[in-house]
Amino acid sequence: MPIIETCTVIKDCGKTAVVELVRTPKCDGCNACAFNKRSSIRIPAIKDAECAAGDRVTVVMPEKQIQLAPLFLFVIPIVLALVAVVISRNWPGWAQAVAIVGFLTVGFLVLYAVDKLYRRQRKFMPVITERAQKGEQHDRSETD
């Protein structure tokens, strides 16, 4: 089920908009949005409803993709580091360390490239479904 949030439109970019998602107490422990210590994040979203900068909008987040993101973030570099260990098992210690660091670097570069390629695909982007009514607020609620 998708995650529904109420956000503020920061910038209208034609078919997309940049929205600001404010951290709520329900965000603690989730880490899906990478809030870290920030109180809000700005993310691009597809506009399925008319909106302009400053509008409060309802945004549907693709929950499955959000939950899979941390898996890729950790698995790809770790797998590449293990590959480096296997490949360099008979090398001197310094060469093993260089191989591991090199493969980890490649892993993060691959993640960066994959993020750039897939970030703008509809199934991975939040979608603005409607302008929020005055006083309406969605806090990580799920729909049926």
C-alpha cells in the first residue's frame, strides 16, 4: 500500500514539481526518506493534479520502491567488496586493501549511476494526486 503525505510545493517544473516533506514523529526509525538530522527534505514528484508553488498537496509515495532502496544501498557495495576479497585473496595485504577500497568505490559509483537513471521513472517517483484541502493532513497513513 502506498504512503500518503501532505507536502508543500516549492517549485513548479512543468510535468513535475519539487515538494517539501516535513519530518513527523512517525518518521522515526523508518529512514526511507534519508532525513538523518534534517527536519525536511525536498523531492521531485510527478504532477497528476494542478498545483503551483506554495500549494499544499497530497503526495502518494511508492512504498515498495522506498523499502527496497536501502537494500540496494548496502548490498551492492558489500557484494563488490566480497568479490574484491575473493579476487585478491593471494595478494599482499596492501594490495587487498586497495582492491577492496577500489571495488567499494566502484559500487558507490554504480549506485550513483543507477540512481540517476531510475530516479525520474514514474514507478520510483512520488505522485501529486490532489491539492490538499485547508486543514487536511496525512501523516504516513495507508490507503486500501
